[in-house]
Amino acid sequence: MGNQMACFGGGEPKKKKKVVTGGLRKRGDWENGAIEQQALALALQQQHRAQMRFERSMSNRDQGGGFVPPRKSYSGKSAGGGTKDEFKRSASTRARHIDDLLLDPRQLVNGSKDGVAKASIETKHFVLVHGGGFGAWCWYKSIALLEESGLVATVVDLKGSGIESMDPNEIKSMAVYAKPLLVFLEKLGADEKVILVAHNIGGACISYAMECFPTKVSKAIFVAAAMITDGQRAFDVFVRQENSEDDLMPKAQKFLYGNGTSSAPTAVELDRSLIKDLFFNCSPAKDIALAMVSMRPIPFSPAMEKIALTAEKYGSVRRFYIETTEDQALTPELQRNIINQNPPEQVFTLKGSDHSPFFSKPQSLHKILVDIAMIGPK
């Protein structure tokens, strides 16, 4: 009957989502010379944007005429040793240009070190959706960073995840699995919009939600996530063409059979002895410890369900992809396949990040999220 009719199949869920809201920071007075800095910053930014628009128009199509999404790379120190200099330009032999301001122009214009709270953006409300086996708990660093920047962060526990009490073995469809997210979106005001951010299999969940509530989603950001196409399964994007002895994913998966071994698997559990190398190979020890005691089995049926997506609904939402270069779970090759099969508006690269950038590269991830939020209309 279609996704629209099936969006709320499966009964009313228990309300288990957490909401974290951040107020605007108070701003201090400008020091002498700030007006001149603002004028210079605005002039340089306008010049730079004009140049970038020209370059993008020349580069957005390959020789065969197919769309190639623009790319940006972000790198920084590891989560364990991040400093205030984390976002400085990476080492290069190129001499510093006048456009390379020590401060982002937005910081000068807004009078804020964060440079976000007063920005003119469509929405400041982010909804963070976890991946398979994770829960809302995995976003704790991103929540704090967004809040400190004067933005709003909402996190949800999908069914059978985090502190949501349903048995993962009993979740039979995407409609049930994504129900907490769908309920949240349904309750938004008529004029309210949010930015959806998804990780891992959560990408399929927000795709489903985009089909159900396209007018309530300003942008969709896929973080090392399943960015599926019409009729595709979330499971498909994680399948390697050829398994090698170094491939940890099939070794780490343990299928659970809630209905007996004569029936299809009902959930997937991950081997704790391999999970560090699979998901957290660049993450701090304390975050790995948190994950070890918090992760739960992954419902199998939603990952195997083919999701119907339409150009009129799902296709009307602007999509962005954040790829992770040191990912052992969804390898860079698999991520490139995802991007090529379903090109987003723009691709951002998180250098030095494992499959869990909210742990391994939280500051760099935050900067990308803010940058995407500030991208204006096409």
C-alpha cells in the first residue's frame, strides 16, 4: 500500500526519546576595529563564494556527463588529543592566500567564537538518529557541541535500541523500527523543519522518514550511513563483492533466531572481541568502554526490507554525505559505491575517522554539520 500508508504500522510506541535543547549564548561587546573586520570578511566571503560557484559549475559534471557531487575534506587531531587548532588547514606547500582568514568570516559577522547562533539558516534543529546496535547515547558529544553553538539537538532511541524496551527479535518491519522517529516528526508544527542526521543503518530509517514527512525535513545528512535508493535494502549497502580474510564484518556477525533455527534470523549480535577493530579503531578507550556496555542486538527484518522511495517525496529533500576514511565497517570503497549509486548534493570527507566519528572525530564532525546547516538554497 506504499510507505505513506505504512508509516505508522505496528502500534503506538512508548515515548523514549531524549530531547536536548540549547539556548543562544550571550554575546560580548566588539573590540576596536571589529567593524572593519566585518566589512573585510564579508567582502572576501562574497568574492570567495562567487569563485566557488564558478568552479563548481565547471566541475560538477564528469566527462561522461554524470553528476559528481562536490567534495570537501576535513581533518584534525584525534579525539584524544584535540586542541583549539583542530580545524586549521592541513599541511600544504601552498602559500597562505588573502582568502585564508585566521577566523571564519561567519565568526566575525556574528560576533561569536562559535559563529552559529545568529546565523540566518532555515533551521537550527538537528535530529540525530543512531545506527544498528547503537542508541541515542552515542551522540552525547555531538549533543553538547551543538548546544554550545546555540543550536538544538534531539536524539531518539529507535525501537529495541538504547533504553527503548522492545525486544529486537520482535521488530518485524521498518515501520516499527523507525516509529519513534516518525512520531517525533508527526508532532512537529506545520511550519517546523529539522535537519536529519543518521549513522549506519539509521540512514535507511531517515530515508523512510523523508518519504513519510518530506515537508518537515530541511536537509538529510548521512554519516557513514546507508543512503539507499528506491527498492533497496539497508543490508545491501554493507555487502562486500568479495570477502577477504581481513574483512571483519562477517566474522563479527552472530545471527540470533528468536523463532527457532528453522526460521529466518530475527536479530544480529556483534562479537565484542571484534567490535573495537570494526567500529572503533580510532576512538578513545572511554568511548569504546561505553559502547561495550550499551550496544544491543540489531533487528534483522528492517535491514532486509526493501524500502519504496519516490522522487516526489524522498527526492525532494536535500541530501549530504559524510564519508569516513578509516572505516572498517563501511569501508571507503563501499561508501563510494553508495555515493555513486545515489549521488547527494555534496560529499564531505572526515579524514582519520573510523566508523564512529561522533567518538573519534567529534569536533570535525560538528564543524561539518554546522557547515551543512549554513548552506543556503540552491
